[in-house]
Amino acid sequence: MIPAPVRVANEALAFLLELVTLGLLAWWGFTLGHSLPLHLLLGLGLPLLAAVVWGRYAAPRATVRLPMPAVLGVKAVVFAAGAAALGARTGPGWGLGFALLCLANTALATRYRSALAAARAERP
């Protein structure tokens, strides 16, 4: 089992990474295109789309309950979009670093949740 302080810190990091991903998508969206309406559409639309998809399928209180592999797939797509946005604006190294941080964070959180589910299943 993962120690409680590590779990709490990882959950806080997960929330921060989710917010940063939305910010990265907004930053990238506002720089795409050549007109103000397109900047606004993409700069506001991309993070809004990501937030809706995340809230519907990947959030702890998601409105649609998916099996864990599908939830991880949704998270991977959203985080990859954020990493691609960062890479497009700053260079591929930063995008790759962000993607690896998101991967490590999600892996640790998934490991904890799986261990917790197994422990609950063993109880009578």
C-alpha cells in the first residue's frame, strides 16, 4: 500500500496536472489561426472540450462509468493533447517531459486505486 502522505501529494499533483493541461490547451488554441474569432473559438473551445470529456468519462464522479482501461485511455488522450500543445509552443522536450510526469502520476494513482479495490474485495 502507498503511504498516505505520498498518496495525498500525488492526488494534489494530479489535480494540478489537470488544470495545467487545460491551460496549455487554451494557450495553444489562442495561438492557432489568423483571426480573432478563430483564436477565441480554439482558445476557449479546446479546454472546454477537454474538461467536458474529462468530467463525463475520467473524473472520480464521472457521469458515465467506464471500465478502468477506458478511463485510462481518456486520460491518456487529454494529457497527450496537453503535452502536444506544450511541445508545439515550447519544443518537443518540454512536451515529452510533461507527458512523462502525467504518466508517472497516473500510474501511481492507478496502482493505489487498484490496491484499495483489491483490499475492499477481500473483506467479508
